[in-house]
Amino acid sequence: MFLVPVLIDTAPQTEVQKIEALIQAVADLEGAVFIRNGTEHTAKAAADHLRLKWRNAGPRVKTAPDFIRNCASESSLSGKPYEIRLKDGRTVLSRDWLWTELKRIEAAP
């Protein structure tokens, strides 16, 4: 009997993959409400908006931290921070939630 080694891809994620994972994590937040400039939005609408801001940011966003700082933390029109009202009723700054999510993504095997 021969054992065949199983290769596991342990290559670190690219920055683009990390940004995509952050946007997907936003889209997947069940029961969450995203607050942008005082208006409530669904998780899917928030993810679509973040993807549009990322596309429009161009070369200003090279890394996932750039994405959080330049696209996903506050309104570029008003400067007001984005907020997330979670399913349990707590409201958090999207910036804080995304930093925590990025740490989780980077720590995953």
C-alpha cells in the first residue's frame, strides 16, 4: 500500500483575495443593517457599494488595509463613518468590524 501525499495550498492570500473576502463577509452578514449617511441599506447593497468604491479608488487601494481606510470606513461625500447594526441590535463602526474580520481572514489556515 502506498500513501499519496496530499498537498495543501498554504500560500498566503493576495490582497485582492482579502478585499474580496471582506466584501463577501459584508454581503453574508444576515440580519445586519448598514448605515451610510443616515440611510439604512441591506448587506448586499452595502457590498455592492463597497465594490463600486473599490473600483473607483484605483491605485489608492493596493492592500486590504488600504481598502478599509479608503473605501469602507466613511462616506467620501460627507466624511461620516459607516456603521453596521448587527442582528443582535449592537451598532458598530464598519471600520472596526472590518479590521476584526481582516485579522480573522489572515489568521485562517
